[in-house]
Amino acid sequence: MNTTNIEKQNSHLDLTDPDVKNVFALYENHAEVPYISPQRNLHEWVNLVNIGSESLVPKRNMIRFEEDVLPGHLILLWRINFGTFTTISGYPKYFEYDYGINADQALQELIDKGYAKKLSALDSLPYLNAAQLKAILKQFGLKGYSKLNKEGLMELAKSELMEEQISPHFSIRGFEITPAGKELLAKYPEPVDRHPKKKY
């Protein structure tokens, strides 16, 4: 059984389960078994693979780079680089089924490795709309905001409020790629070059 790096993404799996064994058998010749979500119906998925309705994660997507990241990590990093990725952004199915990663875990790994960072509340103000910004400013009793546009509202919030003041008033946070993350994408362009593109 291929248990290489099983502790990195699949430690939750019961290796004595017949369905799990069948999945691992399919990936016997991969560098490691892709992430298998606890919610996946393994019996049904294996049957779909056998009839050609589902595909295996390509072998190339399960080969780690020297930084101990997979191609899927780079796709997530590329996605963050658009500047629209936040704590409420969903993860497309392809992260698990095409790239074999647990995207939520991969995001934390990218942050831990210094390739991405979670923005502060003040730096996440662009993800709020004007009405939300006005509601926050009103709570602090600030004046002169009623006719301001979104840009003006953000400037007022940043000039009058501290991070610890505004942070409890909204939960959404953005993410940002770091210079080290940009270098990593430049070092390994192939995964992004192969990835189907759409505008984010």
C-alpha cells in the first residue's frame, strides 16, 4: 500500500477500510495518494473511476517540489495573487479532484511557510461595500461620512480607527501573496501554465 506522506493529508483515513484500500490501490504508482475528503463516497467514486466517469489525479500533480509543496499549492497561491481571495471564498472541486490537496490545509501551509499572509481588518476594508463601511463608522460616532464614496470611507476609517477597534466589527479578511510567494510562482510556472484560465 502506498502510504508515502500519508500523515500530511490523509491521516484521517482508516487503512483497514476496504473502500480506502481500493482507493489506495488506484494510486499505487503515484508519488503519494491525493487528499481524500472524509465526505467523499469512496465506494461510489471508485465505481465511477472504473467506468470512466471520474478520473484519477494526474501523477504529475502529486510530486512535491523541494519546498514541500504540491502543484495544487501553487494554483492556490496563483488564485490568491488576484487579490480577490478572502476568508469567505469557496474552494473549487478541482483542488481535491484534479490537484489532490486539502485546500483549506494548503492555505494554512502557504501562510506558515511565508508564501501568503492573512490581511488585517484595516487592510481588508476593500472587501466591504459602502453601506457596510458607513454602518461601522456610525457605530463609532464619526461625522462627515454620509456623502463619501467607498474610497473616502476607507480613508476615514483608517485615519480615525485603530486595528483593535475595528477588527471585531466584521469578520471577512483578505489574503495576499508575499514576495517569497511570487518567487515560488516564478520558479515553478508549469502548473499555472497548464491550468485552465478564467478571469477572477
